[in-house]
Amino acid sequence: MTKSTPNPIDIHVGSRVRLRRTLIGMSQEKLGNALGLTFQQVQKYERGTNRIGSSRLFQLSRILDVSVSFFFDDMELEIIRKTDGMAEVNKQALQVDKLFRRETLELVRAYYQITDAVVRKKIFEMVKAIGNSEIGSNDKS
């Protein structure tokens, strides 16, 4: 790994920071202020250009209200296998690309802005039903 190439683990951790920050509707500037950093430094963390130290990762977990392990969740098996010292993993890698689309993040954020739990549940059931009907119609083709 050359010095100019970010480590794949740093890229993954940074993408998880971006995912959580976006899900809760926090700007890079607001996160930077909470960390005592500029938004440009937050951008570097999110891209994996700057490695996040353990104390900063702990601080991020508190600000973003997640466990430290959240930042390592859904890491691709290929990254894990290529990293020295990491234990063998026996589970299948999940495809998470769809989770990082802006459309998905905006949908989740809008969903959780619905304060009426009954309405939120009905919308959830409706979306599930539409998704299931799409799967069924694709199978018949």
C-alpha cells in the first residue's frame, strides 16, 4: 500500500461515518464543530484520506450515537481477508452499495420524520407490499 492510497479499512470506516451522519441529518460542518475540526477535516475522514484514531472514533461514536463497532459493520470479506491479523470470517458478505445511495438515505430520514407511529407503520407495510409485488412481477417475465 503506497502512502497516497488510502487503506480500504479507513475508506470503509469513513463511509460509515458519512452514512450515520447523513441518516441523522447532520452536516459535515456541525460534526466538525462537535469534534473541534473543520468540515474539510471531516471530509478527509469520510473519504478515508485521513485515518481516524481510536480516541476520535470513540468521540464520533458518542456524537453520532452508535457503538464503535458500527463503523466496522458490513465490511466486505475481501477487505477483511486481505488484512493481516484479522480472524477468518465465516459469514457471507452483504451487498451494501444500495445503503449508501442518497435516495436511500433521504428515504430513511424522511420515514423517521413521520411522528405518527401508526402512519409510519402503514407506509412501511405499503412499501413492503409494493416491493413484494415487483418481485413477483419480475419472476413472471
